[in-house]
Amino acid sequence: MGMVGGGKGAFIGAVHRISAQLDNQIELVCGAFSSDPVNSVASGKALYLDEQRCYASYQEMFEKERELGDDGMDMVAIVTPNHLHFPIAKMALEHGFHVMSDKPATVDLSEALALKEIIEQTGLLYGLTHTYTGYPMVKEAKARIKKGLIGKVKKVVVEYPQGWLANKSDEQSKQAAWRLDPKTAGISCCMGDIGVHAANLAEYVTGLEITNLCAELSSNVSGRVLDDDGSVLLRFNNGAQGVLLASQISVGEENSLKLRVYGETASIEWSQLEPNSVWMKFADKPSQLIRAGVGEMDEITQANMRTPAGHPEGYLEAFANIYTQFSYQIRSRLFGLSEDVNIGAMNDVPGINTAIRGMAFIENVVAASQSELKWHPFLLTPQILTPQKIVIAKKSDLGK
């Protein structure tokens, strides 16, 4: 694996590196870690990579690694700000490298659709780190719903509150600065950063698709152009209704992603703050706590667990599951399938279609928030949107 982005001072790059190498299936061999050539090379050296493979730019890396042939990298991980995801993925694919990208896949839907065409033309693999789908107990919740253990899904509630952008002073970090800048983040901060995770989790676990939505986004700190909070009503393709809440100004909240799915006969609940547990609740008998590693689990759940019961697996392991299953996809092309690989788990990696739905969610939510109409169809076609219009509720207007 090579890496673009994630140099000194970057949080998510280290997460990707640790996770990719957790199961000894992927080795980091090269990188272009920063737009600053000096910092890029220095970051690679700090990771003890071969100095000849610490590149000043991703363009140089793709050219040089292609020249190495079979001795070059097989895949690249993209961990840059959003606006660079598409050009880097495009060039990587055109140079013959498989791609694993941080989410969202691109800066807008038109780029995601163009990226799909490039993937189809090259025949190469593309993965997207929608991390929360990598948790074993998320997969178990999905399996139980698919088996009909809660009956027809009637209601979906997903919430993702954080508090790290609640104040003006919080904008000083590198991680905050690019997320709040339309030039690097795109048309949304909160919905583009975490709301899309919530929407993806709702669709992934239920097996349903969002068909319509109603949204209100707001910016709650003076001077911000992009949203830092939002509420969305959802309708799904089986007739179920839903609520999605995402916020980065919820003071005191950490990373409190939670999903509740209510069916005709039971409900399922999962929380990122206690990821080894799934609750099933019933109308006519006691609630059931399902713990990772205890009793029978779905085979895909088992393929994504590493430790015995009582040994928590969390964020890094969820990331690692996506990387490891992606590595099996690559290995199956290079060497054929190994007998110990679970094909269902291997094919469970988020790909370009998930990426497209994610970008469509962001654009549809922003468009709905800018409109006076209540319900909007979930469109898979690009929309022309202006980030500056997102500020819909100034403090002076709240009492009017």
C-alpha cells in the first residue's frame, strides 16, 4: 500500500495506517504524505520507509511506482481533505492501482459519478472507509434484520452528536479548518463529515434505501459558512419513516453515533460508545442483550471478529475489517481465493455505489434545507448548490 495525505499533524492518516496493517495483510511501502514536498518526504522518513519511496507529490509516486511494476505498490489509501479525493483516485486508477478512499468519496456527486465510469473502464477495485459498517455487531444487527427477526422495518432513528466544533475557538485545529472551508470540504461540514456516516449506517443495517427527505441545516457560530448542525426526516423504500440527527455543536458529546431500528415484532439498537453490544427489545418478553463473541453469530459477523468475549474491539478494528477484506479482494485477483476467506465478508466492503449514495445524500440534504418545500425525492443526479445559502437561521431571527 501507498498513502496520499496523512503526514505529520494529521489524525486520520495514522488511523488508516494502523488499521491497514493490523492483520498483517497489508504493508505500507511508500507515500506522498503532504502537499508540502519537504513535509511529505520527512513524514515518510519518520515512518522508516525507504527514502527512495518517500515522494514529494502523489503524481511523482504514481509514476515511479508504476515503473517498478510488480515490485511497486498494489493499492493506495487516500486520506486527504475532500477536494483532493477525486483527482488522486482518478490518477491512481489510470496508473493501474486499486484505491481505498476516506469518505466522502469526492467533493460532489458529479465527481462520484465520473469516478464510477473510470472504475468500470479500468476494472480496478475501489473501497470507501465508511468505518462504522466494519463493526462486528453492526454486521450482526444487519444479519438479524435481514433474517426477519424484528419483522418489517417501520421506523429508523439514527443520531450522531459531537461537541468538538461548539465554539469559535474550536476552529483553530487543522482538522477543523479544512472541514469548515467550502473550498476543501465542499457544500457541507456537519452533514458531509458525520451526517453521511449516519445515513450510510441506516441504509446498511436495514438493507433499505432512502427515497425522500426533509431537512433543516444551520450554522451556529458567527462567521461560519457551512453547517455545523442538522435534522433530517427520512422515508425509505419499504414505507418506513426515519429521523436523522447530526451535530458538531452538541456540547459534551464525544462520538455518540447510535442507531435504533423498530420493526413490527421487535427492535434493534446499537451504539458506537458500546460497540460490542446489540440490544433487541420486544413487546411481550424481556429485552435481550447480545454481546460479541457470546453464542452463535452470523458468519459475516464472525469473519470480522478477532478476540474472545469480553475483549472489546473498537474503532481501529472496524477500520481494519474494511482494509483486510479489501486486501482479500486484491489477493483473490492476484492469487485466487483462499479457502479460509469468507466470500460474503470479502464482498461487504463499501464501494463506489455506496460512495455515490453518500454524495447524493449530502447534496439532497443541502438542497432540501435551502428549499421551502417539505419533502424532496432522493435524487442520484447532481445539483447546483451554493454553500453560502446554508446559513438559514441567524440568532436574531430565531424569535420571529
